[in-house]
Amino acid sequence: MTLDANMRWKAQIEKEREEISLKHKKIYWIIGRRSALSMNNKLILNKPIFIPVCTYGIQVWGGTNSNKTDIIQRCQNKVIRNFVVAPCYIRDTDHRTHLQMDMVTNEIRKLVRRMKRGFSTTSKSL
């Protein structure tokens, strides 16, 4: 986790973006457009490899402005577009709905709600 003095999380978001790009480059040969792997298998590979990288520390930096989370969302869209063999004119939202994948912002909301529920139950029991 990278912290900056003004709590803008710019360094952390940049680090996350670089990690996603590196992971994508490492396994492009197996999930890329020319891969013989089926779409279901590509999705199975996507969940344990990219989702943890996208959501690392999200409880802390998830409260930042939407510009920061949009950077991570664009990286996720790039990965999805590369393993879905589809024309470029199809929207990213169509890919996500077809593949039943959540946006990073929705994941942030879920994790923050879960974290708040955890805090509220522990504070009531004290």
C-alpha cells in the first residue's frame, strides 16, 4: 500500500494499474485473442488473477473520487476486450453484462458496505 501526504492515492492507483498491465502481459499468450482456450476457461483464469489485483486495498482507497477508480476500470476493460474476440464497436458494458462481471466501482461499493457492516456489528457488541 502506497500512501501520499494528501491522501489522494495517486501513487497507489498508478501502482495498481502497472500491476494489472504486467499480469496481462504475462498471460496474454493464454487469454489473448488468438488463444484456443474457451471463453469459460478464460473467465476462470480472470477471476483469481485480475480480480485480486484490482481490489487490493480497495477498502482504504475506495473512497477516492471516481477519476481514480475509473483508471482501474479502464485497465479491467482492456483485459476483457483482449480475451473477448469481438469487434471494437461493441461497448465495454455489453461485454461485462454478457460475461456477468461487475464493474470495479460496484466491487468497491460491495466491499465498503461489507466493511461498514462489520464495523457496525463490532461497535454494537462492545
